[in-house]
Amino acid sequence: MQIRWTKLPFTAHNESEYRQGLNDWLGRVFYDVLPEHGFEVREEQIYTAFRIARALTEGSTLLAEAGPGTGKTFAYLLPAVCHARMRGRPVVVASASSVLKAQLTGPDGDIQTLSRLLNLDIDVRVAGNPADYVCEMKVEAGDFGSGEEPEGWSELIHWARRTGTGARSEVPGVPDDLWELVSWDPSLNCDTCPRRGHCLMVAARRQHRAAADLVVCDHRLFAQDLLTRNDLLEGGMLPILPSYSAVIFDEGHHFPETWQRAQGWSLSQRRLRRTLERLEYWHAREQVAWRLEAALVAADSFMQALDVHTRPGEGKRDVDRSELLLKAAARLDQALDLLQTELVTEEAMSEGQSSETELQAYQNRIDELRAALRLFRRPESVVWREGDELWVVPRRPKPLFGGDLLKPGTPVVFSSATLEPDYQARVLGLSRFDQSRVGVPFDLGRQSLVYLPPDEGSGMNAAGPDAAVDAVVDEAVRVLHATGGRALILVRSLAEVRRWRQALAAHHLPWPVIYEGDGDRGAQLERFRAEVDSVLVGAGFWEGVDVRGEALSCVILPYLPFPEHDPLIRERRGQAQAAGQDPFRAVDLPEMLIKLKQGMGRLIRTAEDRGVIALLDRSYRGADWAGAVEEAFPEGARRVTDLAEVKAFLAGTGRG
């Protein structure tokens, strides 16, 4: 191993000196340098940083849980930069959301802050999804398909023909269906493209591949790179990401589902028809037109059957793969097969012409459609509808390590405020891993209180679902009167948000009530912050909410957030049962605890915050798993059953 000591912020000439130098340097930074610039010394952050540094140096897999406010990003960024410079290859930081990516890489983000304060001159590049860049051949063709010109098409083409980067971030308001008309997609035949190696997407890839220290991307892009890397290299093409020395997953509890989705397919009727209709503009032979018409009819028939066999609801909706639906899928697959046969002849007749490349790309698109249909028809797949999309994924995703994926010895860190390590490892197929767990750097015993409604007298056990909803809403209203509004009510679905709107309306609350779905999420959070006594009701605010001060003085949890109607979770239950495990303990309980901890973590964000967790669900009381729920409560927080104590605590007259 070659040590590039001239790039390190400390002196090291061999691996032993590197380890000691890194530990000494991390200690100086966290205990001396950062406090000089106003940062608090947080022992939880420092411990996590040392554990991550060890995992990177030893080439191990670490699941690092650190509570909200710990400063996880500093804890992994500092060891990551040193590791990249020691190995001579960047570390990939994969984030779960664009918000987190911006927090890391923005002008005032964590990376630039560390770079400036420590004089590190960190070289960080953001790797965008290839589909977020224009394909210049598509732009040159200017083809929007059949029918009238879509709204916004002229403006999009005008921009696309003049842009210097081709990045979607330059035109954030463009809807998905319009963007797909000009964007790169994996079915394009780049091998024979006249712009091969010189297009805007490849230029962007070259830019982030030149990173010396850090490459920041999202979970989906990392999964895509891992699954396509070997094929691209064998085809003489650049992989999406450069060769890296380690990978760190921020909000790592989200990666298992991303990993499973990445190994499957999604399609919608709009995309299916658009793919097929593009052939109409190529003036192909009459035989191709016949096969195309048959494929369009089969596609419509399949999507109509799919609509009939999709259960109503929201989120991930179940699909009943009846014999009728499977036959419709088989007919569409056969129609596409016959169309491809004619296209092979058409392609041979177009050899050397510009349409040859387009026909090859079209063949690639049909290959993808047929692969999705074949997986859909096989019992070893999981299917569901989400919005307009049909998702088809393998029942058992590939393990993260082994085969042509991550090589043993590649350092991997999963960082999150909420991890259930054994569960996460089982889902990802991790056979060997280390764990690190720390709480929050706050005095939760002083700053927080847990309210649990008394067992009797509140009507919470009323018979019937409607009565039960009314009872839990009544209890929540009593809590709101004790807190003076200032609360976040976390429910399980948008359908529940609607039921709560109806039920709360009858109470004529004196505070503004904001309901998820009435506007932009960011605008709703800003209003919640600004109107200090307001109440926010939502199903999508369990994570990513950072409201400090009095505006969020109470988190109300009407129910424990067990997973509902999720085909992926149902499949994991089946696999646990087949392995002789209790599906509830192996799957439902850890999934619920991850979300419960995320929800509770919205409450205390700074050392000055003060607030109440109100868990209204009594179902866990007396259960043999009740201890797992109680361990998720803020450490040291007192538990009360009297709302007068809640009122006194928030007024500052009650003890924590």
C-alpha cells in the first residue's frame, strides 16, 4: 500500500503511522480546532468518528447508529477524506435524498465548512444520475412523439440546444414526462452514437470521475453503478462512478429497499405507449407498421387488465396476478417479440444510415420491456403499483457483497440515526459486520417528557373502527389543549390524514391546523415554524423535519407505525417464516422501531429544545416486546399519565 503522506493533514510514512496520526489528528480537530470556531464537543460524535476511521482502515463493514444532533456528517467526512488521500482513490458518500446531498455539498454545506475551517481543500464532486442529462441525439431529432406538441416543449428544446451542461438542475420545473423526451436513458445505443465519448452526459461523468477526495451521489445511483459496472467495463465504456476506496451510506436504513428496486423494473402505460409510438415516425415498412399496431393493442389490453387487477388504495398497491393478467402479459411479450423480428430486418436495411442507431436504441428499449414482462410472469418476483408505475423486482435481491458486486475488504459504513443492525444485515445479505451505537448529545431526561394515556377512562378501547378513530382523536385533542397546539401529529397514510381532518374539524381547535397534501411540503414546514402555535398533521414527516424551538413542542404518535400493505415487507415476512423465524419479530418489529425512532427524533434538535412525546397507542402494553418500544423513548425521560404534568413541564414549572 502506498501512503500519499504529502496530501494528508498529518505526517505518515507507513500504515502504522497513518493509524496513529489519524487518531491524533481527529482528537485535535474535535477537541481543539472545531470548538475554537463555536462547535460543541460532543463525545457521541467523537466516538462515532473513531469507529468509522477504524472501519475504513481495517476494510470492514460498520453499521453506525448515532442519534439526531450528534453531528454524523462531520464524524464520517473527516475519516473519509483522510482515507481517500491515503488510498489515492475517492470515497463515495451515498445520500438518501437531494436535501441531504445539498446539505453536504452546498456553498455553506458541511464539506465546504470543514474544508475552510481545517484548510483541507477538499475535492468533492457530485455525481448526477445519467438520466438527469440531455441526450444530444434526442435533442437533435426533436421528436416528441404523436399528437400535439406538449406544453413546454418549445422552451425545453430551446434550452437543450444551448445548454453547456445538459443538467436537469438548470430547468427544475420540467415535468418527468416532458424531460424523458430529451434525456439520456439506458436503452440508448451509445456504442454506435456519433457523439460517443463527447456528449454532455459523458462530460459530466468525466468531471465527477476526476474527484480526488469525495464523490457524493444518491443511493439509487450507487446501486445502478454497482449493478452495471462490470458490463460497462467489458463493453469498453466508463462506469458511472470512478474506482473508489470506500463507500458511506448516509441515512443507510433506506438503502435495502433502494437496492431491491434497482434490481427490478418499472413501467407505466404512458412510457409504454410512447416507446412504441416513436416507431410511427420512422416510415418503416408496412410489415413493421402491422406489428407495431398489434403491439399497441396488446399494450393497451395489458394495462387495462392491470388496472382491473390492482387493488385500490395509496402507496404500494397490491396487484392480483390472475391467469387473465398473466395471459395479457404473455400476449404483449409475444407481440413485442414479433415486432423485434421485423425490426431486425429493418435494421439490416438501414445499415450505415442515421436511422440504424435509432433502431438499435429502440430494440434496446423493447428488450427492457420484455425483461420486465418476463420477470412479472415469474413467481420469484414481487409486483406492485405505485402511482402510475408498475414495479417488478426479484423476491431475493443479490447480496451486496460477492460475485461481481462489492469485493470483500471494501470498507462500507451505514450511518443513520435509526438502524436495526441485525435486520439491516439480514436484508442486505451481510454475513460479517461491526456495530456502533450512540445516543444524542442532549440531556433528554431534562429536555423531554413522555406522555402515555392512562389505561382506563379515556374511551380509547371503544368498539368499532370509527369509534376507535374518534377516541384516539379525542385523546390527541386533550394533549393539544395541554401543549397549546405546537404539535406534530404523525399518522400512517394520507388516508389517515383525511380522516383526521374530518375528525378534528368537529373540535373547532383554536390553533391553525396544517394538513399534509394541502401544499408544498417545504412551504408547509415553513408555515409550521412561523406560526408557533400551529399543528401539523402528516404521514410524510417522520423524517427530514428539523423544526427547532417552541413551534415543535410535542410529537403526537396516535399509533405505532407498523408497516401496512407493503409487498416488499410481506415478502420479507414470508422469507423469515420459511427460515423458521417469527415474522413479527424478524420483520415487523424492527421496521416499526426504525420509523418510531425517526418520528421521536423530530422533537429535540438542540440543547435548548424542550418537548413531549405523546404515544397514544396502548397495543404494546403487556406484550413481550413492550420493552423494545420503551427503549425507543428518549433516554432518561420521565413518563407521565397526567396531562397536568405535561402542561407544567412545557411551562417550565414541572420537572423533567
